[in-house]
Amino acid sequence: MSIIVSDVSYHYFNQHTLFESVSFSVSRGGKVSLIGNNGVGKSTLLKLLAGELMPSFGNIRTESKPYYVPQQINIKEQTIAEALGVSEKLNALNAIFGGASEQVYYDTLNDDWEVENRCRQALEYWGLEGIELDSSISLLSGGEKTKVLLAGLALHKPEIVLLDEPTNHLDLSARKILYEYIQNTKTTVVVVSHDVSLLNLLDTTYELSPKGIRLYGGNYDFYREQKEIEDRSLEQQIDAEQTALRVARKKAQEVRERQEKRTSQGERSKQKGGIARIVMNARGNLAENSSAKLREKHSNIIDNTRQRLSALRDRQLQNTELKIDFEDTKLHNGKILISAHELNFGYVKDKFLWQSPIDIEIRSGDRIHIRGNNGCGKTTFLKLLLGELSPIQGKVIRSDFSYVYLDQEYEQVNQPLTVLELAEQYNKDNLADYEIKIRLNRALFPLESWNKNCQTLSGGECMRLYLCCLMISNHIPDIFVLDEPTNNLDLSSLSILMETIKNYRGTVLIISHDEYFINEIGVTNSIQL
């Protein structure tokens, strides 16, 4: 086995348990995904595998030191060479070429005379041409930092690779390079991701939850099929327990009725006489004791069945995905909302973002995907269409429409307010207090979360809360504008957003590198920048 995890638990410093008694293994060359809702400890488990954290209990064994690409790359002071782990070799190479003859330099270089060329080739492979190895990594964007660390795969050729949300900031061309690597590598790979296209390239799925870890022997599509089978089985168990509860109640009722009938007959017999009173009392006591035991037996059966049914319904509630449906927009299909003619823009004088000016017409009901690599001006293009920026060249004509802008950080929710306070801000129609709280509960925000600060919410929680606030305000936008909305969502939150947009009957403008999401929401047209 390449990785063996035995009975591992992890506790925070405040003794809060993140997960407990987790055991699993990954065979040599295995390609494994680790999925689960935000907050269950997926990233922490990867850090434990990488050796960056130590488990509170249990053991982790790996055949070799894993190569780890974290979700948040916070290496600010390092150069590109240091981030790639080749700075000492490059320093030794430069010293030798500069005339140094000390053995320590030759030992450090270890005959890797092509290390600089290999670095440049690896960086160019990931689209990072022209980046100097001695420049600071802090100057790069999030996507470029991820590409630098991914370039290290070719340099170090590790036997074990750990990837935490590697496609979060990658454009489509870089994602395809990563997909190709995953498909062709013989290396052991463990991936935490919500990118369904990537998850479907991995042949084993582990689901981490507060109950532990569970193996599903297939890719993500296989996992979803198994979950659907489990959901159907759960429904059948609930139906069976409901039937058992009805039968138990009916039998308990029959016992009560028989006892009442016997009691009534006994009273009549007493009144008629003919049997000694002491015998009658003894019989009555015996019957009463037998009936009491029978009632207790049926009462226990009913209580146990209720408990099983309650537990099954709790499981069903946990598995049920939130559904948020907006009413149809009032605009008729085909109405021209935005017309752009000879459109171009530049942040630097006399330097345009796009080689050719852009012409586009957006009509009500369109679903338009704005495509392009990182840095090509996709967000700027959206802002020009919406009137948040003025074009340097050309013009934009807009009709009357309302829109909602969802970005990857869900900035509308990132405020120093509690969950309940933000919901109340959106109560434009003066709904009763209990109506707001009902909607929060439906959006999976129970009573204990109402005083939670919005700035501490996860990406999925921000998304759910904002959609809930829109429903509280009864605001059905004419256009949903989505700017990389899936980057910080776990799989269940991704599914909620995907179904919401899929069922929404209005206009959608979307920037996304997630092809699975794009295909599922039914894009009708695309524009390449």
C-alpha cells in the first residue's frame, strides 16, 4: 500500500473533535478522491497525509514523502525557485559556472546540470512563459501560484501526490492539462475537489462525514448512483417502519378494547353472583396483570418503532438537498436587453484588452457563457455590459432590467452582520418575523445559526444565505450574473446552485471554467475573449 491511515483522530486545540477513528488505505498508483461537505475536515486530512499536521491519535504511513499542493498558497516571501524546491540546486549550478570548485556544490547539484532548463520547460508547460525563477511568487495571481506548484510535478516526479482543490483558480486550458496528467500518471494521487470533471477521472471515492469515512469503489458518477440507491433504500425502510408503527398501534388498540370488554364482563358477573368474590378478584387481578404486561410490550414496540422512524427521517433530512426555486421573470423571451457595438476597453492608455472589438446582442432568455483564459478581461467585460464601467471604444445600449451579481466570494453576504440581521435587511415586503425564520430554516439555517457572523460562513453557506435573502425580498431578477460562482462551494452546495440556475426561467450571463456546471445549466451561446 502507498498510504495507510489507521484509526486516526484529529482534535483542535480547544479539544473540539474534527473527525475520529478514520481508517483507509490507498494502493500504489491508486487515484482517489476525498469528498464531503465543507467543514468535515478534508483539507485537514490532506495536511495530515502530507505531514504538515500530526494526528491527535492513530498512525499514518506513506511509502515516500508526498508532494502536496494546498488550496490556499500562502508562501509570500519565497521566489519561484524556492517554491519549486530547486533554489539550492540553482545556486550550486550558478556557483559552479562562476568558477567555484568546492565539492559541496557538486554534491548539491547531484549531476542535475539541466535543472534550470527543466524548470523553464515545466513552467512553460503550464502556460507560465517568461516568469523568472528568482522573482517573488507573491507577484502572481492565485491561479499562477497553483500552476507553479503543479509545475513541480514534472521536476520532482513524486510517487505520491496530494491535491487540495487544484482547479479552483485554474482556467480551462490549465484544467485540461491537469486532467491529462491525472489520466496518464502512474503516481498515487489523492484529490480533494468539487470539480466533477476531475472527480470522474479518479477511480475510487472516499466520503468523509462526521460519522467517519466510507469507501465507494468508483468515480463520482458511480458514487452518485450508489447514493441514489441508498436514498431509495432509505425511503423503503421509512415506509416499512411507518407500516410497522400503524400495525403496532392497531394491536395496542385491540388489546385495550379486549381488556375493556373483559372488565365490563367481570363487573356484570360480580353483579349476578354465582362465583365467590375472592375468586373473581383473583381472576381480575391476574387479567389486569396480564393486560398490563401486554400493554407495556406493545408500548415498547411502538416507542422503539418511533425511535427507528425518527432516526431514519433524520438521515433522510440530512441527505435531502435544499431546493430554491425562483418564479419566472416577467420579461418575455427574445426582448433585447443589452446591445454592444465595437466594444473595447483598456486600463492602460492606448492599450486595449481585446485585439478585435466586440459586438454582442443579449436577449431575454439567453444563457451566455463568457470564456477565456485568466487575465483576458472576462469580469471587465461583464462590468461593461452592466454599466459598471464605461467603454473606451464603442457603445453599450441597455434596456430596463434588474440583475443579481454572484461572484466567487459572495461579497453581498460578506458583511459584519449576523445571519438573521442580513435576512431582515432583505425583508422589503415586511414579512412577519416567523416567516423570515421559516425561510431561514428551509435554507438549512436553524435557530442555533441565526446569531452566526456572516463573515465566518463558508462559501456554500454564503450562497445559500444569499439565495434565501433574494426569496425573502421577493426579488426575481431578470438576469443572473455569475462570476466564477462555484469556486468555493462543496459538492452539495454546487448541486443546490446548479439546480437553482437550471430551473430559473430568465437570462444568465456566466463566467466559469467548470464545464460540468456549464453543461448542466443549459448554456445556449458562448463568447470567447
